[in-house]
Amino acid sequence: MDGDTTCMVCPAAVFRGKVNFSSCGQSKSSLKGGSDGMLVIECKRRPELGNFEPTIKYSQCPIWLDTGNGFIMKEE
């Protein structure tokens, strides 16, 4: 994973809100579902964040370690 990857694909993400899993592979704007709902996640490793849009990049998240060859998740 690179530093621009967002928590949308993070294994610690728990999806909340209205999620249309049949739209896999579509753009994030298609996933939001318009005014019907919002795609939000909860982080299993950072519960203090509550529910939020999955826009945090790996390079901004303290649970990801930059190895110089990509990012890996720090051990709990």
C-alpha cells in the first residue's frame, strides 16, 4: 500500500451507514449513495474517532508504518 491509500480499504475499517456492496469497483462518489445515506466507517483500532468518512490516508494514520517500500499495519 502507498501513502495515498485511504482507510476505505483498511482491514481495521468497519463499515457503517448505508453501504451498497454491489457497487464494488466503482468510484467512491458512487458508493456514497447520494442523499439517501453516507458511507462512513468506524476504526476498530481507533474507536475515539467515532464514525467518519473513509478519507484518512495511510500516511496520515498512526496505525500504519512507512517502511520505505510501502506501508504496513503496526502490531497491536
